[in-house]
Amino acid sequence: MIVVLLNVYLAILFLLVKFKVVPFNLFWKVSPAIVFLLLLVGLFIPMNWGAPQGKALVVRNSVAIVPDVAGEVTEVPVASNSPLKAGDVLFRIDPVPYQAKVDALQAQLSLEELRLSQMTKLQSRDAATEFDVQQRQSEVDNLKAQITNAEWELGKTTVKAPADGYVTNLALRKGARVTTLPLSPAMAFIDTSETIIGVEINQIDARYIQPGQMVEATFKFAPGETYTGKVESVLQAIASGQARVSGTAVTPEAVSAAPFVVRIKLDNQAFAARLPAGAAGDAAIFTERVKAAHVIRRVLLRQIAITNYINPF
């Protein structure tokens, strides 16, 4: 962009000299160098913190689906990468052993309730002690608690989607056996109920970024288009600044100024919902500083949007 502006100045200077509006003396000969320095120092370098720009990435939460009960899978009604609503069935586990457990406990409960009723009558006739009644009541209460847990396990044989989203890389099939081990999830569920867009901004340029500032973004997924939005937050930690719990002393590492991540939200939420996880692009944040450079940053961003038609990287 600075080359374009300098070329415009040279064209104007050529016309002014040609029509003898200005003399072609030493000052006007060196004026292009002066204009270049003024543009560089007074506009383009400050633009980096007045309207910082960085790479944008769409991220979605991934949920490892681990069933609460183990068993043989009897049905997998979902298809990979098909949209799902919260509560849709992902797969079903054979409910027979869990239903049998519920039935057995209910049978025991019926018997214990009958014994409790009989013991209560005997106690009213002084043929049994109050302790005997309380013991029977305790057994009834214990069985009711076991039935509640057994019914919960029976309900968990139907595994449902935790949110709106889709299952990716689906390998689970009918007949497979699933377990409750957290290290062995049955499938990966991508949550689409919330779209997370992060923008990497160099640390030297992030000093004036605040929530609520205007953002413009363009994505490889939608070449030629720019979308407006707002800054949601500046993440206050990155991995290089994280202290990890360990049993060793501090291990010195090479210090580097890794970019900070700024979370943004697009105004067009319908478009944001269509963005696939991993969609990349560029975004510019317009702070309250160096407002004269905002127009130039907008032009530069639109140039990137157009080149997205042919630039795959």
C-alpha cells in the first residue's frame, strides 16, 4: 500500500513539474524520499498498533463421548458429519441387563414393603418391637435408592447429543462393546452451539486492544467477502506463560514473544455458524489510536479477501 501511495505522489509530482507548477529543484527531487519516510514513520508503522491485523482461526469445542454404562451397542442411528440437535440419539447400548436389574430390585422392594406392612401390624399389637419396624423401613429405603440408581443406568443406555453439533470420524458400529473408561471414548462430538474465533496479534501491537472494539474479518472459506464484528476479550494467558505443577525445579527455556490471542464475535451469526472448525483467515481490529490508518487497513484487508480466490495459504 505504501508503494501505491508513493506512486500516486510521483504521478502528481510529474504532472506538476511538467506543467511548471513547481520547479524541479533539489527539494522536489528528494521529496519522494521525504514522503516515503513520512508515510512509513507517521502512518504505516503506527498502523500496526492502531489497527492491528493477524491470522484468524475458527475453533469449536470437541466433546469426547464416553457412556456412563458399559455394554454392547445395539444401534447407531447417526451419520458422520450430519447436523444434530441437542438430545438426538447418538447410539444405544443393550438395555437387557440393566432392565433385569431394575426388575429384580422392584421385586425385592415389593417383598420388603409387604414385610414392612406386616411388621407394622405386629408392632401395633405389641408382637414386634419398634426396632424391627425401623429395620424393615431401612431395607425398603435402601432398595428404593438402588432402584433409582438402576433406573438411571437403564436410561443411560441411550446416549444422546449433549448440544447442537455433529459426530465426526464415526467408527462406532452395531455389535461393538463400549466401556466407561475416559481414555476410550466411543466417538468425537463437535459442538456447533457456539462459534469461537481467535485472532493472533503480535504482542507489540496488542497494547490498545479492548473489548467492544470494531473488527473486520475475511476467511478463505468465503473469498472476496469481509465481515464485521466486535472484540469479545483478550485472552490473558498463553502456554509459554503458564506455570505447570511438577516435582522439578524451574527449567529455563528460550523466551520468545508469542502472539496473544484475541477472541472476536461476528455480527453475522448465521455465517459464523456455517464456518467449519479450522476455517482460517485474517482479521483487523480498529482501536481508538491512529484512526487515519483505519482506511488503509480496510483497503489492505479487502485486498487479502480478493486474493483468497487464488491464494490457498
